[in-house]
Amino acid sequence: MEEKQVFAEMIEILRLYAKDKTHLDQATMTTHILDDLKVNSARLVDVIIKCEDVFGITIEDEEADKIRTIGDAVGLVRKKIK
């Protein structure tokens, strides 16, 4: 799956959980999920679970702990689906 496809899907997933949805319209790979989108840490767990469901992957706790930006999440998903 291409990076652009994973990124677009990630934006749709984040749209469900982001408090500040206005940032999603101009989000980039460097957009910080917690700070910029105001996704709280409990909701970040929901984002991870949704990613697992949507992409058919398993994300370990240690991997999830390293996700800070949209780019981190996209990179991890792409690595897992290869």
C-alpha cells in the first residue's frame, strides 16, 4: 500500500478521535497526534486498535509507545503490511 493511501486512511481514523479536527485538513507527516490534534492518551489506544482492524495488523505495546506523529503511525503501518 502506498504511503499516500495509508496517510489518507490514517487521517480518516484520526478524524474519529481528534478533538481539534481543523488541524486534520492541513495535517502532514510531522503533525503531532497528541499535541496538534489533541488526541488524549486513552484515545490514542483506540486509534491503535482501529489501525489494527483497518489494516489487518498487530501493533505491539512497545511499537505503539513510539508513535508520536502521523508519520510515525504511517511508517509503522507500512512496515507491518509489507
